[in-house]
Amino acid sequence: MLKSYSDKTRIEAGCDEAGRGCLAGPVFAAAVILPPTFRHPLLNDSKQISDKVRKQLRPVIEQEALAWYVSRVEAAEIDEINILQASILAMHQAVKGLALTPQSLLIDGNRFRPYGKIPHQCIIGGDGKFLSIAAASVLAKTYRDDYMDELHESYPHYCWDKNKGYGTLKHREAIRTHGPCPHHRLSFRLLPDQLKIEF
């Protein structure tokens, strides 16, 4: 069972990102502050639950959270500052957007840069350990998936409605055939036989 908090004396925000390993599209991040009494039998790491369940959970999280915010950093900025720094930036933006200032941050993963004077903990696999991080993972994932579905309308040959920008065979074949578009991360290895593609 996922834990409700790390320190019950503090207002904790869980933070997570989605889309870090994709070849295209922004990296999204979410920050969520849940009430200490929040429980939901289906809430877990977003990668461990179905798309249907994630969509069921999203409005529940948004309605019951004390505060939540979702942010994104676009592909062009990812290319400028690298994906790690972009992921951290997106999480910083999500924390900044919260209507309630947290007293501590629970970060999924092992890398983070301090946000102001708010103490933080990096927790490997945190989205499978703490409810607030799991909630953040669900919001980040669902908002990113919806955004990639929107982009798919303008770039249907990349099949982003199915692969969400990840490096599937069909996605890479489309890059080879059509070349990259402005939403591709040119600093990433888009094709196995190329280190970088200039757009």
C-alpha cells in the first residue's frame, strides 16, 4: 500500500515527470498536494495502471487534491539545456504553480535541484511508494498523452496517437521517411545509425 506522507507534520507535494525518454514532444511534470486522509484503491504508479484507469483517476485527483499543477518544457528547450535539466525545470514550474506552498517536496527519481528553500527528498520508484507522487505521475502522464494526441492531428505519419512520441519502430521509420519535425528532440538519437539529425 502506498504511503500517505513521509512527514505528517509538513505539507508535502509529490512531483513526477512524464515523457523523459521520448524522441518528440515536451516533457511534462506535475506537483500534487493531497490531504492526509486521501485514499483510492486504484491509485498507483501511472506506468502500472491502464490508460482507462488513469483517465478515471485524473478528475478524482484534481477534485480532491489540496493543490495541483501541471507544466511542460518544449522540445527546443530540451535540446538547449538537456533532458535532465528540462525535467527538473518542469518540476520547478509545477511547484511554482501550486496554489498552496508546500513545506517539503517528494521527488520521483534520484536527481533534482533544490527549489528555493523548500527541502526535498529524491525517492527512486517514488511513484510506487507515495500517493502524492503517484498522483503527480497520473496527471503528468495523462496531460502529456492528451497533448501528443493533439499534435498527432498535425503530424499523423508519426503515429503519436499510439506511441506518444516514444521511439517505436513505426515512429523511427516515419522519421527516416519524412524527416524530423519541429517537435522532435534533435539532441536525441532519432535513428539508430545517426547520432544527431540537423533540422
